[in-house]
Amino acid sequence: MKERIITSVVLIAVLLLVGIIDNRFLTGLLIGAIAVVGYMEAEKLFKTEDKEIFYIAIASVVLSLIINPFTALIFGVIVSASYIAYYQKDLNIISPVIYPLVPVMILYALYVKQGMGIIAWLIVIVALTDSLAYFVGKNFARKFIAQGFCKTSPNKSWEGVIGGVAGATIIGAFVGLYFMNFWNSFLIALLVSVSSVFGDLFESYLKRRAGVKDSGNILPGHGGVLDRIDGYLFAAPVMFVLMGV
């Protein structure tokens, strides 16, 4: 527990520092590091490794610091697919590019396009979804709905999921008033919250499929990077799309 608390404090401090400085290059370095470590963890979850694809992934991350992150992302995906086709490699080796590299790069593109305020809003929605789901689930699980949320994550309860999404949507909608009117803010908060639930669920599926408890061990008391950002990997692309509509 002590390890977990210390790690949490350090992570929050780093995020706050980067958020306050609000520099594109510094933010890009942090997100880039998350992308690279997350990619390596995903290789183990998908049980596929290819150094050339890894180098392409790193190149696209570095390129995102110089040009539009979305353009760098397209470059990475196209070059990876071209490499696989040319050398007739196993198509599965592109999996870590699709997840988590693509959504992490979209997160960076969201920052570049919309600013740190939107990233802070995203964090509020996803963090509240997760925290409130844990609180409601711990106190009310199976008291109203007998079955669990799904077989992929048997410990999740419908009560927890509904409570987390409802609370995050309501609070997130009011936070979003800083950027837009209430109903648009409400809709975005709702869709982002729901998507984060399935982001967490997808990573749970990958870990269950790979037969591991955590995606890695780089964060003492927390597991791997993907264990901490799984909800954001679905939520960030959804917010990116909705903010552009």
C-alpha cells in the first residue's frame, strides 16, 4: 500500500508539473514515453515482437514532436503496414501499433489541437468514472442487479459501472461548461465516460487472454503503464472526434 501511495503521489506531481508548464515539447516527451513503454507492454500482451515495427513506432513518436501528431500517426501506420506486406510478416505484429500507439498519439493530437484544458477535462471524466465505479461497486455491488457487468471482468458490477458513468457525466458536464454549453458538455462527458469503461474492459480482456495480472511492473504498486491509462486509450479518441464535430 505504501508503494502504491508513493507512486500515485509521484505520478500526480509529474502530471501537475507538465500541465502547469503546458509546453508542447515537454508534454510530447511525456506522452511519447508513455507510448513507447505502453507499446512494449502491449507486445507482451499480444505475444508478438518485431524490432523493425518497434523502430517505426519510435520514429512516429519522435516525428510527432516536430509535425502534427495525427500526420505522424498516419505515417507510422502506413509504414508499418507497408513493411508487413513487403516482407510478408505476420499481420499480428501490427497489433501494438493499433493499441496502444494509435490512441496515445491521438491523445497528443488532442492536446495540440485543443490545449491542456481539454486534457484536464478528459482526466476529470475518466478518473471520476473509475473512482466512483469502485466506490459504488464496493458498497452496492449485486444489491440491485444480480449478474455482473460481463464475463471479461467478473468483478465489475452493473451498479458500479452505472454509478461511475452517472457521477462522471454529471460532474464532467459542469466542468465542461468552461468550454461549451451544458447539453454539448453533458453528451461529451457521457460518451467519454462510457468509452473509458470499455477501454478498461479491453485491457482486462488482453490481460486475461495473455494470462497475466498486470500489463507490466514499471509502476510500483500499480503494475504497468497500460494498467493506468487503459480508460484513456478509448476515451481520448472519442473526445478527439467529438471536439471536432
